[in-house]
Amino acid sequence: MIVLDTHVWIWWISNPEYLSDKAREAIDLAVADDMLYLSSMSAWETAMLVKRGRLHLTLDISAWVAGSEALAFLHFVPVSNGIAIKSVYLPGIFHDDPADRIIVATALTIGASLVTKDEKIQNYSHVRTIW
């Protein structure tokens, strides 16, 4: 079971060549096992990137997200109250980016590894990462 970080989701859909071999293999296995997850926070984060002009998609953001929602093997995890609270009280020291905190809390809550290239997250010893 894996959770994709936002940039991994974007790359997996739009630029799979950006993924490491290990990340691509983990995603392929998760797809086959129906164990691929994504925090709903990633939809928010992607929409913010598009709105700010930092990301350009070939589709409208709503259609782009809907395309991912239609994939039977990809499961969006809503930001529940428990995940929101856990993101504030992550163990140890973690940086203050709210999206990263929610995504890490999501992985911890469902007991999944997090696929990310983000070194700040990779260096956080309380979550298992893949890259």
C-alpha cells in the first residue's frame, strides 16, 4: 500500500519519465494490487499550482482530477478530522508546509509508505518513503 506525494501523482500522469525506477515499480505493484492511494490534499495542492501559473495541464484542473478519480485502482483519501489533527501533532520534528503535513499524516493513518522525491519528507524518520 502506497500514498503518492502530489508531485509524484502529477509526474505519474503527465511525465512518467521523471519517476525513479523504484517509484515506478512501487506504483505498478500498487496498481496491480489495488493499493494505490492519494490524499485529497493533493487535488487542492495541484489546483493551487495551476491557479498560480506554476503548473500547466493539458486539461482543465477539474477534468484532470476527475480522470484520476475514474481510475478504479486509485483511491482518494479525504482529509478527515483525524488526519487534520494528526498533521498538527506529527511525532518528532517536521517542517511547517501544511500540504506535506497532511500527506504524511495520511500515509501514517492508513499505514502506507509514501512515494516522494522530497528530501525533507525522505529525511523524516517517522514515515516510510520510497524513491
